[in-house]
Amino acid sequence: MKTKLSTLFLAAALAFSTAGYVGNAAADEGKMVGPVTKITLAKDGKSATAVMKDAKSSETVTLTVTDDLTLDKFKDKRIVEGDEIRARWEKDGKNTSKSFKKTAGC
């Protein structure tokens, strides 16, 4: 009886801790599809800011991009202003980009 009760408490504790973690992770992420209206590369080339306009709500969001793959695409003009982008970012005060890709093709 003691093992069943302790197993039940352990399962309940695990379920509550997992549910709390998943809820926090989902609340801290933003998603958007829309055109890039402005791209500004930092002078050191290690970061950039991109302003996007949401295709559905016309809301604008400024994202901070730090991943090397996307920065290379900015530098060699594979992603330019006016391109439609599917973006995900972490809502951490700086809106740090997690994914920044063109919707059609590469």
C-alpha cells in the first residue's frame, strides 16, 4: 500500500512540474509570418535587427537576430527588405530570433 501511495504522489508531482514548465515555455514565444520592412546589421557583424510586419494584423515587431546562418543570408542579400519571412522568437525583452526563414523556397 505504501509503494502504491508513494508512486501516486510521485506521478502527480511529475505531472504538475511538467505542466508548469510547458506552460511557461509556450508563453515566452512569438510567431509571425510577414514581410521584412527594415534590416540593420550591427557594425561588428555579429547581430542584426529586423523589423517585420505581421501579414494578418499589420502589427510590427523588431527582432534581434544573432545566429550565423541568418546573418550570412543578410550579408549576401539572400534575405532582403520586402521578403516574406516565417519567424519565431523568444519574448525576452529583446525579442531574440529562434527561427528566421523565407516562406517560399530557401
